Amino acid sequence: GLGGCVALAGRRLVRKTMQQEPWQISTEIEVTIPFHDVDMMAVAWHGHYFRYIELARCALLDLIDYNYPQMEASGYLWPIIDTRMKYLASLRFGQRVRVRATLTEYQNRLKIDYLLSDAVSGTRTSKGYSIQVAVSKASGEMCLASPQVLLDKLGVSQ
């Protein structure tokens, strides 16, 4: 399953991983742009891109068994504090899109980079990132370094 993220109609989870270091993980999902995500010109509204990257982020976090339910159970909340999306080409109704999520930072925050591309041609359509920080569920205080539980999930030491 998507471990805490609801699968949206028309989306199919495809997992591919590549690893160099234990913490360098990447995964890819495929999304078919549904009718309800597009405007009268059959172009996906720019805000929906964040739903697509959320699905990819959840798939990535599932790979290390540290998705949102596991985060909360470990005593930490991980709010998103920054996100960016650069639009290179429009997504259209019925288009199959690959969404790749790659963990690029973990020591003081989680930074995940995203690349969206046409599933048929491979043409890049957009790219972006999200940044999350650990917040103690008990105290509500932001952690200045990633908690040990994340390091353990990633297979790295302090």
C-alpha cells in the first residue's frame, strides 16, 4: 500500500529503486492525469502537481518503512517547511507521467527532489523539491538534527 497516503483514482504505483549509499534512495511512480485534474483546455492545474509528488514521496518513505504513520509512532512529526515546483511543460488529460522522488538530504532535514516526465517520450515536464523537518510530538519543538530513528531507517550512523 501507500502507507498513510491515499491512492488517487487513475494512479498506479510502480516502484523502481537505485542505491549508491544506503541512504541514497529513489523511487518512481506512474500517474495518469485524470479528467477531474484538468481545466477546459485539458491542461492539469498547477496545484495538482503537488498531489502527484506526494504520492511519490509516500512511496519513497515506504522503502525505508518510515512513512507518516511510522513517523508519528516514533514520536516525531515531519511537517513540510518548503517546497518548489518548476514547470517545464504542461501535463494533459490522459497523459501518463513518471514521478521520480530522490532523497537528497537527511542529516538536519529531509529534502526530496522530484522529476516529472512523460512516461512515453521521457520528456521532462517539471521538477521540484520538498523539505521536511522533525518536530517532537511531545514538546512541539523543532529538532535541529534528524532523530536517530531516521538514521537507523536509512542505515547510517551519526
